[in-house]
Amino acid sequence: MSSNLLKLPDGIEPVTNADEEIFLIYTALNKKPLEPTGPDGFHGLGHVDSRKDTLSIRFELTAPSPSTSSSGAAESKSASRSRKGKSARKTRGEETSHVIDIELAQDKTALRSRKGDTGSVLWRASIAFAQVILQQHRFPPSNPLVDKDLLRESHVLELGAGTGLLSIALSACVKSYTATDIAPLLPLIKKNVALNFAGWTQNTKPPDGSPGSNISVEELDWEILLSLPPTRRSSYYPKPPELNAEWDLILVVDCIYHPSLLPALIETIETVSTAGKTWALVIVELRQEDVLREFLEKWLNKETWRLFRVDELLDIPYIAWACQMCP
């Protein structure tokens, strides 16, 4: 797989200073009033609706009009909830729209009773990111972030998969998708994959070639990996299903929230990556400035990564960084 999986804008400069980066992104945040989006009328922490046991998520993908076909970011920004079926398509001659519906279970009890549990409910950053990738994949703009053809042949690893939404939404776009999280969250991810793909259960997968058959759900606890000697870490984290393959893309979506987890998260990203090949996409919702600054400082201090902010991918309050370890 080519290292050209991500198409960064021409002339993009790497992030080299954490303080400068934090100043720039939070200045942009402060200039843009946030619309109320939470179920209680406020922006809140970023979850969709932690009061519900199940959610229906709808991604509406629309072919751009000729006048807007060159503006990638504007083509990719609408996801809404629905109660209708799994998928639908509207066509007139050439396809002009496509709808993807996903049913998702949440574990409200675990959110409130299991210490440190944030993955048992759905967070808005995952919806925003999936909407953009699905839109660009279905109706490619002139300047997509991800090369569609290379993505089809890519092995994708997600850290902190939570409810498993991204594995369900994006699995059809990739060669293999491995969703990982701490052990207590794996039954929820498998339950949600089974809700959306026939043949999936807690213990079985559908036949190869069937929808969802390229999804794997595996344990990957960052703190356990960090506690292991470097020589033993390779035997702990999951590998791509293809023999001798390496991960092409690591997804880290809204996983930066507690400073105590930052060293383990950064070490995990580096451990599972292959220099000069693997790209990591880190998506964050802007909340605690000091936590994000600490994350950037720790990562940049390793001096082994190139890190780029991709401004056109998502709107504030979300930020996307594309990162690759230097060969």
C-alpha cells in the first residue's frame, strides 16, 4: 500500500510548536459561536444523547452541484438521526444522493457506573468524521483527503472505537477494519455490528465477501500495552488479517480527554504504526485546552513524527491532524 493514502493540500506546513498550534485553533474556536446541538439545548461534552438506549443515525450523501464540486469541505457536513431502514438510494439518471442508516445501542448504565467509561455512548465527533469520509468516498470532490482507490485496499485500525459506529459506517470503504477498545466495551461493539450486518453475532462473523465480514473487534488497552516491555508489545496488539500486512491507517477519533491516558495513547499509536507507511488521523473536539496542549507537547517531543493540521476536513469545534512516523 502506498504512503500516498492521504492527499494533503499542497504547501501544507507541519505542526512544530504545541503552544503556537493551541493558540491558533482556540483563537478560531473563540471567533465562532457554537450552535446548541445537544439534547438539552447546549453543546455539552459532545455525546449525541446519553439518555437513550438506542439511536438511529442517518448519513445523507449528496452529489455536489457543478458550482460547488470543487469545495470539498462544504460537500460533507450533514448527518441526522432517523428511525427508518438500513439504507436507501435515490437516483435520477446518474446517482444524485445516497442514504445510509445505522442502528446503534448504547450502555447508559456503564457510562454512569463504570469508572472511566466514556465509550459506551455515541459522541458527535464520530458522526461528523464519518459524514465527511462517506461523502468524499461516495461523491469524490476534486481534492479529497483520502485516495478512494487506495482506501479500498487499506487495512484500518481504530483505537478507542466505543460503540463501533465508525466500523459499521466505513467498513464498506476499506479492505479490513479492526475496531479496538478495552475489554468491557467489546460486547457493545459486537452487538452494534450485529444490529447492522446479517450473520454477525458475539461469536461468529458472516462469510467472507458479505457486508461486514471484513470487520474485526479486538481488545487493545493502551495502558496494558504501555505496561509491557517493548519486546512483548507486538504480541499484544492486533495485526491486519492479511499475512505479513501492516496497518495503513490508524483512526483516533475523540480519544483525547484525560491527561493520565496521554502517554499510553501516544505510545500505542507509535507501536502499531510502520514508519513511512502508516498514517494516523487524530480527530478531536475542542474542550480542555490544557489537555490538548499536553498531548501535542508529548507527541512533538518524540521527534519521530510529521504532524499536519487538515483545516478543510471538519468545521470548528473539531480539529483533524494527519500524522506519519518518519522513516
